[in-house]
Amino acid sequence: MYLNEKSWKAGQEDPHKIDCKIRNFLDIYSTLKRKYPAKEVSVPDDEILYLRSDKYPLEKWLATADREYQRLYLSFWGKRITYHPEDEYEVSVDGESLKGGTEAYLNDSVMLSIGLDEKWEQESIDGILTSLYEDE
């Protein structure tokens, strides 16, 4: 499983929507962990999760979330597997490169998104795989 890092960077200022979306993401993570305990979420090694919100940053959500969701988030982040993103191929959606999407595609896996933007609330996302090196 790979994290869709772009879905965490979608602009969102509604604290209620942010809270609902993070809890939904963590509920899905929890369900997947029960079903596939050996699978962790892979995150690019250079990624730090943040919310693009001046009014409701991730730290504020963590400080106000109930203990179960705090625990789930810390478990998700603490058990993540970091990887160095593929540098020969790229999956892009609407012109945006998706590190998690590239790895999920190349490894026949799935990508987990948070639905802060409707763009990421889909069951599947159509992307374009391209080679970053031209054939000689």
C-alpha cells in the first residue's frame, strides 16, 4: 500500500471536513491493518505529512482528536515504510506527478488517499505512466 502524498496537500480550511476526512482515512487504514497485518503504508522518504490549512494544521487536529484516532494516526505514521521514489517512471494525474501512484502501479499495489479534495475521493484514479528517460 502506498500513500497518495498529493491528497494530503489539498487545500482545505473547514475544520469539520478535515476532521471527518482524517478519521475516515484512519478508519480505512485500521480496517486494512486488521485484514492485512503484514502490510504497512509506504511513504516517500522525503515526505512529511501536513495539511495545507492556516486555520487547522495537522498538529491542531492531533491535539483535539480523541485518543483512539490519535493512537491510530501515530501508529500509521510510526509504522510507515519509507522508500526512495522511482526515478525512471512517473505516474501523473492532471499534470501532477504521484510518487505513491508510480510505486503502486509498478508494484501492482494500491494507493491510499485522503479525500480533502473531491479529486481524491474516487475508488480508482486514472493516471498516465511515462518513462522519464527517452530511448536511445
